[in-house]
Amino acid sequence: MPRQVDYESRRRRIAEAVCLLADEHGPEGVSMRDVAARAQVSLGAVQRCFRNKEEMLLFAVDHVGERITERVRTRLASSPDRSAATALGHAADEIALLREEQRAEARIWLAFVARAAVSEVLGGPLRTSYAALQDLFVRLVTEATGSDSADEGAAPPDPRREARALLALADGLTTHVLVGHLTGEEAEEVLHAHLADLWERIRTARPREAG
């Protein structure tokens, strides 16, 4: 009986090889033949999983995005009694990719972002990933705004605007750390200061009126 092939497992293995090569040479320097060699599978095996290079890169982008998203979910699930403020801090930390062990993943992600600027095939999925992350931030900011007790003050922060700003900050800090403008620790200080300012504005805002 012919041996059954776990194609999903093979596709993930190939995606990991794509990420390693993209980190070394950029997405434009990735070839299906080199991916086959790095993944230790035949070129034919790669071609049976992916029709062309763009399809292979697309799967790799999704693979990285899912890996980051899964870490966020795991970190949030590990603290079920956490506040919305703590949850948003955990999520922002994971998305910013500031820790030393996340450097390779950060380089890969930004390499794909650069490629997506000239490739609509990759641009669409990246926009989808960013939209999902923004929605997560919106939900957490909304929870904090609605649940925190508030003193009299300015109107509460707009969750969508705050989510966009936080996502843009986290993404920008990734770049600043990679090029050496900031250390990981300095970037974390910037991120945490921004979050502290957000919570202070939420705390001092007027509670939203029901209905």
C-alpha cells in the first residue's frame, strides 16, 4: 500500500524553509529549488504543494501571521483573570516582536511587508492580518473603556483610533529595533509608556452613557 503523505505537515515544513531563506536572502531570493533543498524534500514535492513561487510565499506569510496570532492567544489564555489593560499589553508585546528570540521572525515579517508593497498577491493577506490584529486591539480597548470606573473628565478614547495608533506604534518599533535605532529594552519602554498613557486617559474619562 502506498504511504500516505501528510500534505499539511509538509506544507508547514516547506513554509519554515521559506522563512529561513527569506531571512537570509529576502523573499525575492527564494526559489522553489532552494526551498526543496532546505526542507529536505524533492522539488516535485514542493511543486505538488504549491503551483508557483508566489503561492508558496503567500502560504509562508500566512504561516508567520498565524504563528504570531497563536502566541497572542496562548498568552491571553494563560491569564484568564487578567484585566483588559494587561491583556492589551501582552498582545502588543507579542505583536511588536521586540525580544531577542523574536529577531529572526521580525526580519522575516518585515521582508514580506516590503515584498507586499509591490505584490498585490501578498498585500491582500497582510492587510487581512493587520485588520484582525486591529480588531483584537479594538475589542480590548473597548473592554477597558467600558469596565473601568471613571472620574469626570474628557470623553473616553475612541477604541478604533487607539487600536490603529497602537498597532502602528508596535509595527514601527519592530523596524526601529531591527535597524538598531532602539534597543529592545528602549522600544519596550516606549510601548509601555504609550499603554500607561492610554490607561490614564481611560481612567479619567467620563463613563459612556447607556443606550
